[in-house]
Amino acid sequence: MKKPKIKSLLLLLLVIAIASNLYMHHKFNHFIHQKQSQNQTDLWSISVSGENLAKRLEDFLQHSHEADNEEVKEILDNSWRVVLGESQSIRFYLGRVSPQDMEELAPRWSLLQYSLLRIDDFLHGLNFNFLEQRSYSINNEEVEKLKAVVTTYKKIHEAVKNKSEHPELVIDSLTDQMMIIDHHYASILETLELD
């Protein structure tokens, strides 16, 4: 009589273990799906903030070489303030992105996250220069970098707006802009070895 009880107990434990594993697997898949969905939502938010940042940066560039009068200074102040605010919003959303949850697209998500953080670093570095100089004067290299930032965010917004299946793949078309903005970008690409 003991053997049937032991066999029944072992069978019950086996069924419980299998059910528990299936439940955990389902919960994990649900968690991953939620993270992927959140990443896509955050990318949409980044694209909206990025579009606004690009528009204001274009205004800033248009007026940056004009004579320093009060009206131009006000336009530059307002444009730059919005650029920094949108950049801060983008950084917030980038902090929530989880590239590791994006399966085979994880390297592209990581590269996109890295690229946009480098843009944010560049903009904040430029802001420190403006504060130091007490003016918005920029050199030709900085103008080219700012134009690359505008192009980058316009391309991201376009990819998200067109509702492509994987808008994060826009990173593949941003290599030229990122090479202008970040001198270390080529070595990052080599490190990631994207297919």
C-alpha cells in the first residue's frame, strides 16, 4: 500500500512542477511582451520630442549667425530652452528603454539608445559652452553637428510616423549623422558587429 501512495505522490509532484514551470514561462513571456510594448511606446514618445527638438534647432540655426539684437537673442533663448527641455524628455524615455528585452533586435536598440544619449551629451556640452561664453556663438563644426542632430530626429520621427514594423531599424540609416556627432561611433559599430 505504500508503493501506490509514493507513486501517486511523485506523480502529483511532477504535475505540480510541470504546471508551475508552464505558469512561470507564461508570466515571463507576458513580461517580455510588456517590456517590448513599452519600448515601442517610449520610441514613439522619443520621436515626438525629437521632432519638436529638430524644429526648434532649425530655428536656432537659422538665427544663430544674425546680429546680436534683443529680438534675435530672445528667439535663440526660447529655441535653445525648448531644445534642452526636449532633450531632457528624450533622456528620460531612453532611461526606460530595455534593449535586452528586444530579442534579436537588442543590438539595434542598444545602438539607438547609445546614439541618442551621445546626442544629449553633445547638446548639454554645447549648453555649458554657451553659459561659459555668455553667448550663442557656434563654430562650423558645431553647426554641422547640430544639422546632423536635426536630420537624426527627423528620420526617427518619419520611421515611427510611417508605422513601420520595426522603426528602431532607422538606426541603420543614421550612421553618417552619428559619425559627425560622435567621433567614437565607428569603434562602437565594430564592437557591436551588427549584421
